[in-house]
Amino acid sequence: MFKRGKLGGLDGGQYRPLTDSDIRSMHEAIVRLMSEIGIKVENPKAFELFEKKGLKTDKDKRLVYIPKGFLEDCIDAAPSELILHGRGNPDNNIIVGGKRVHYGSGGTALNVLDLETGEKRLSTLEDVQNVSKLLDYLDNAHFQVIPVYPNDLPTEKVDINRFFAAINNTNKHVQGGVYTVQGTREVVEMCSMIAGSLEKLQKEPFISFITCVISPLVIDQVYGDLLMTCAESGLPVSMPAEPLTGATGPVTIAGNVANLCAETLAGVCLAQLVNWGTPVLMACTSTSTDLRTMAYASGSVEEGLINACAAQMAQFYGLPYYGTAGQSDSKILDAQAGFEGAITNLLVGMAGGNFIHDALGLLEFCMTASYEKYVMDNEILGEVMRVLKGVRVTDETLAVDVTAEVGPGGNYIQEDHTFEHMREEHFVPTVADRQPRENWEAAGKKDTWARCHDIAVEALANHKPIPVDEEIVKAIRAKFPNFVQ
């Protein structure tokens, strides 16, 4: 609807929950957390890398103290902007950095609401393929974070098959979490074959990775290995932290944001120690807890606040930012699913989040994906992008001359000015119903779920992404025993 161009991204930054003074205070707290309290590094290889760099450590407690100067060096080493490529279609390339805003999917959900029955079931590799195809079709999904988990595969086969199922069904950038070191290496090698070489893949990365830093303030054994493996590849990697207010992070928004920034920046530092200049995304998946139960809440307005603040901190550090918004804790596609996702998507977009994942499709604490919600959220994101586009004020748009021609008591319906500007000024919905009641009734009285369902079914039946060349697929089948497609 609103063309992004080849590199795209409308600018956010209109919403600033933190003042400049707040940002400075936040930075000072982050430095204290990292240099005085320290990061627990349970991974021996990672601990050794920090130790060899001459940083202060406590071997008994496995603590690494990251001083301000070293933190600044690592931040300076990482690129401030990344071009994340789409495979086979340069129009899907996106620049991530600054205040440029892009939205995409996320997960990884273990369940889906079945497209035929509407009932909740475990997600499969076929769902990875189908959701990828649907996201390729939806114009306001600018990238894909692989959103569902193939429960029908053993863990050792998940990485390579999940990535291929996504890549083969979309021509947008694909990012995903990884589960094993071997699987990560297989994905890098497979995608190098698709690109032509590892060097070509590094130059035009159509995939990137996600690893995690554990809250509070821990780089653990498993994710430490995965993070270092991703950094070794030279491909972009997001390293989110997920402190939950009052549980694994302070209950206050400011304290929670300070913790998560210290955690993700610790990951940035480790990535640079492995491979100086590793392209990274400072990342946040933090949210609040339900004060009645202290359980995880994915649809809270506080999630939007936290991720908006984190976006400002990433801008302060000059790092690309991976944020979270758009989920709902509702179990079905209802009003709650709409307003929870819309509020957080708008807040984080207006704060200038660069790579906003989870923005489409997720229900029930991010445990369940809905084909229909992907479609509804695509429409919500279209409206959010219209907000980010802003209002253009020129002599032409102020329309004084055309108003003089129409005059008091006239109308603008047949004016050239109306036809020249109507589509660039106004968002045209595909899901929202604007018919008179009698027309809506005559068309079957379809509610939002039914309209979204029809669009999803139509897209899966008819949309045709550019697949991976069959000769390359044959070579992948021959090379990797874990490949099942």
C-alpha cells in the first residue's frame, strides 16, 4: 500500500518515552550493571575469551566485569546499519538501523489454530512452509522471523529443515533461532550453497540468526555456544534478553530496561570477541508479568513501553535494534487480539524500532499462531505505517487553490486534486468492513475472523514465491542426512 522502495523503512521516533536526561541516566546504570555487578558467564570458552582480553573476572562465581571503555570499543566495532537481503527479490532488501521501522513475524510458537477446523494443535513443518508463504504474500510483513516450530521433527533435524522451509517459501529476509551448534553450521553451509558461496552470503545475507542472553545477567552454556557459532559465520545475529518485570528483572520499567540493555550488550561484546566487526542487532524481548499471578504477559501495554525505551537506547548506542510488539494473550481472534497487538505495534514503531518481530500472528502468550491473525495484523500494520508516514504539508496538500475553485458549498469529488492524492493520502483496508449494513448482510454477514480466513485460504492457494533452484535442492538433499524435504 505504501511503497517502501528497495531498501524501505519509514522513520519512527515521534514517540520518546525517555528524555535525553533519562537516556544518560539509563546509560550510567547500564555501565554500573556491567562493570560493578558483572555478567555471569557459564560458558567456559566465552569466559576464557573475556579473561584473555584482560577484563576483571571472578572465576569462582563465573563473573565477568565489562568496563565502560571495552563496552564502547565493542559497540564501535559493530556496524551501525545492516542491509538484510531478500532472496531472489532485491525489492525486499531492508536497511536496519537509525529510526527506520520494519515489521515482521516471530515466535517460535509450538501450536497453531488449524486453518480448517479452527482448533489448537501442535505446529508442523508444513505449517512452517504455509506460514512462510502467507507472510511472503502480506505486504506489511517486511521480513520473516521463523514463527512456528516443527514438532514433527527430532531436535537434530529442526534447524536445517526449519530454515529451508521458510527460505523456500518466501523471498523476504529470514531470521530464526537455532537449537544446536551442528544445526547452525548446517544452515550456514546450506545457505552458502544457495547463495553460491559463504562470501556471497556474507555480502548479501538473506538469513540471520537469533541467540539469547539469559535474564538476569547470564550468558549460559548452550546459548553461549550458539552465539559464538553464529558470530563465527560472519552473518548478522540478534541477541535478545527477556527480563520479566518483577520476576527475572526489576518490576520498574526503567530498571527492567537497564537490565535488558546490559544483557544484550554483553552478547554484543562476546560476538565482537569471537569475530571483531560481527553484524549484530541489540535486541529486546522483554515484557511484564501479570501482577495477579506473576505469569508472563505478552499483550501488555508495558511491553510496548519497555521495547520503545529499548529502541531509544539502541539509537543512543548507534546499534540496529530488534524489538518485540504485536502479540496478544487472547486465545482466539477477538477484540482483545486486535487492541493488544495494535497498541504495542504502534508504540514501538513510533519509537523508531528497526526490526520489530512478533508483530503478526501470535496468540496465547506467544505459544499459538493463527493464520487469520497474520492477516488481521497485516492490516493493523498498514495503518501503523500510515501513521509513520505522517502528514505532508505543502502548497499542494494545503489545497487552498482547489478550495478556491470549489468554493463554499461545493464538493471535491470530481476534482483532479482528489484523484491525484487520494491513494497516497489514505490507507485502503482489505479486512475492515466499510459497507452499509444491508450490503454486509447480503455478502454473508462475515465478521473479521471470516474475512481474514478467506484471505489466508486464497493466499495459500494462489501465491507463488520464487523457490530455491531444484538443482541446488538436490545437492542439499545429497549433502545433509538431516534434510527431509
